[in-house]
Amino acid sequence: MRSPLAFTLASLAVLAACTDTAPTTPTPSATTTSTSASPDVAAASVSVVMAGLDSPRGLAWGPEGGLYVAEAGNTTVNGPCVGSPRGPICYSGTGAITRLWKGKQERVASGLPSLYRTQAIDIAGPHDVDFQGKGNMFVTIGWGANPALRAGLGALGTLFGRTIRVTPNGKWTLGADISSFETAHNPAGGPIDSNPYGILAEPSHQFVTDAGGNDLLEVSEQGTVSLVSTFPNTPGGAEPVPTEVVRGPDGSLYVSTLTGAPFVAGAAGIWRVVPGGAPQLVAGGFKTITDFDIGPDGTLYVVQFASSPMGFGQPGLLIRVAPGGARTTLSSSLTNPTGVLVGPDGAIYVSNKGNVASVGEVLRIVP
């Protein structure tokens, strides 16, 4: 994100989901609450299905039916630091991927690249996860600054601003260097900045949103990065900050935008993208969208990190947008939500407390 941030959103953006078998239904924990009904807030049952997470972000269904969440990491510093306009960026290496399967929560990959910005109190690392068939888990690793600064971390700097591929045994290999594409091309113009966030994995390629570069990119099977689309600034001049990319039931790509400072309510939205054409706004009037998903019938499920008129004032929201455009708030009591995923059981799964370590959780919300 190119606009200066006063809080931890420099690394935020989130998930796409892909599955080739029907997911299993996670077993809720004993913690269950209900939101109270009001004219614009529906009564919903909320339960915690995953807990103790380190800055949980994007969600995805695995090929075996497990529910996966990307964990950006914690505040441990395990390596060098480099200076940046927002203060020191320090290597942490505490990123992870955690799975809930058959009622058991376990980390299936750990020690993934992650960063802790000690002055900004911001954690960045694995931001989103998606699957390309069996055995091909793709994860975005964020950065959130000028890619040239990566060199200040030495060899560890090459691990950031890119995708990685994680195998079923938890080992991982480097994928496409998204941030180098920003350095070489800077498609949206302005200061060079890169923060890979959302990912959609499909046969032979992936789509990645660069929340810093303000664009949607495609990664070929050979790892070549190409531009799909850039996004316009808001009418007030804030940058778009694309967060998630999802394939819609109509076959088109859809992308959410968080928007940059001052994070004005009503500026965020969902865009329809057809390669070769300009993006079209299909649902506007939101605020700080960190993730969204689309149900089989075209219903949108949108998570807002905050709900105040400006900035990051709480609470976070989960909003349902029916195909006809009617909007219903399914939850108005979230805390910094960062990911959302439609379940085969009719429930909606949300990464909550996504900007803090050790207390992050995944909620199961039944409208």
C-alpha cells in the first residue's frame, strides 16, 4: 500500500478458495454466541472452530476437505532488520499454515517467511492460501514496502514479496517474485511498492492481488508474471489497494479493494475483471474490505476490517449481499476480521482477530 498507514493494515488483504472434493464440516467448539437482530443485522449463531492462531488471514478448503488458514506470524524477531519509512522491518520466520480436519486443529507448515515491524506493530507473512489440485498449496508472502529494501535483510529478503508452494509434508519452495514485477513495470504508476496478498490457484496458473502495486497479476505455470488489470483511485484520491481475487459463478474474476488512507467509509468495493477490459465496479459503498467470497447462487459475503467513518474504528463486519443487491449484516461484533469463506454446510467461516498473535481465531457463522 503506498498511502502511509497509522495502524497494522499495511500487510492486510486475503483469501480465495478452491476445492476438488466436498469439504468436511468443521466441528464447532463449545464457545457459541448469537448476534442480536436489528433492522440491518440478522440473528446469527457464532462459534469458534479454530483458536490460538498467530495473525490469521486467508482461508481455503483443501482437496481432502480440511479448512486451512494462513497465519502471518508473531512478534518474535529471529533475524536481521532493515530500516523503512514506517520503521524497522525485522525478520521473524514465524509464519504458518494451520488446518482443521475431522475436528483436529494442527499446523501443517511452520517456520514460513514472516516479518515484524517493531515500530508500526505490524505482522506480515503468509497472507492467503489456495490449492491447485492435490499437493499444490500456494501461499502469498507479503512485504509492504519498496522491494529494493528487501536487500537489507540479506538472503532472507528474497523470501518476501512473492508466492511459495507448500507440499503435503510441510516443505516449501519459492514461487513467483511478485515484487520484482512491480519494480520492473510499476503498472499503476506512483511510488514503487509491493505487498502480495490474495491468491486464486487454478490449473496451470495463479492470480495474485498486489495490495501495494494496486494491480491484479497472473502467474504462469513457468512462473512468469504478467499484468491482468490495475484499479482506479477512489473519487477522493485514495489508492484502491486490491485484497482478494475470486472466480465468480459467471466465469469472471472478482477483486475486492480495501482503499488507502484515510480509509473512508463507502470507498471500498468489489470489481469485476475481464482480462483485456477495464475493471467494473459491481458492489460499492463498503469500507476496508479485507476479504470476500461468492456463494454458488452469486451471493457475496464481505468482511470489513473496520466500520468507523474513517480509520480503523471497530467493530468489524460480515455483510451479505444478495444477487438482487439487498444487504444484510450477519455479524456486527467482529474484531479485525481478515478472511471469509463460504462453507458447504451453509455456514460462513471468518478469520477473526487477524492482526494479533496467539489469540487469532476462525469463527463459524450460521445465518
